[in-house]
Amino acid sequence: MPSRPTSHQDKGSELLRKKKCAADEQTVLFNAHSNQYAMAKIKIADVAELKRGRGIVRTVGGVDIALFSVDGEVLAVHNYCPHQHVSKLHESVVEGGTITCPMHGWSFDLRTGAPVNANGQLKPIAAEVRGTDIYVTLDDDH
């Protein structure tokens, strides 16, 4: 459950609140009526932070996001493995577009979140690069 937003403003009939995020002090719109985030693109990291075969983790609006660079493409997923919900996917071994959780060896396709040798599904997050900045899109499901 998201923490309490720090300020608010009215937008039409919905009360939207702005919440400061850990990633670069960005602001996310939070709908207090539905207790969900409005779609928002958030600057989360710089491309130079990503190293081949290694992930990084950033927290945005209370959500841990694992970022990876795979064949020049930036991919993002929730940092939690569906096996035991451990927030360690950013420490995964990355081979091609597949990651293997360091805790128990479950593997997943980073692009789709589909399991390779496990049950459950990763939750991909839309990511895009603008110049050297990496942005992710949070929606109502994040």
C-alpha cells in the first residue's frame, strides 16, 4: 500500500495528490479516491548506471523496480520474484533476455515476464530511454 502523499491538488472530479519518489525526486500523481497511481512517466536512472549482465534496483512510489540492459534495450520488472516475493531480482544472473533469481534459481523472460523453469509471472514495467535518461511508466497496477 502506498505511503501517504505529501501534497494534493484538484483535477476535475478526482482528487489527485502529488507524491515525492525516491528516484530523482520525481513527482507521481496518486488518486486518493481509488488508492492508485495515475499513469506517469518517471525518470528512474541514467543509462550509464546499467552494466551488461547486471541489474540495478530503484524505488519509485514504494515500488522496487529492477532495471537491466539486454542487447542495448532497457528492460524493467518489479523486483520481486513470485516464488517467495524476495526483492532480489536485480541481483539475478542475466543471459540474453532471461534472468535467474539468485535465491532459488527460478528463471524468467525479462521482456514478457513469462516463467522459463518456474511457476508465476514477473510483472514487466514499461521503460524507455530519452537521451541518457531512463524513464518507467507507472499505471494503476503499480
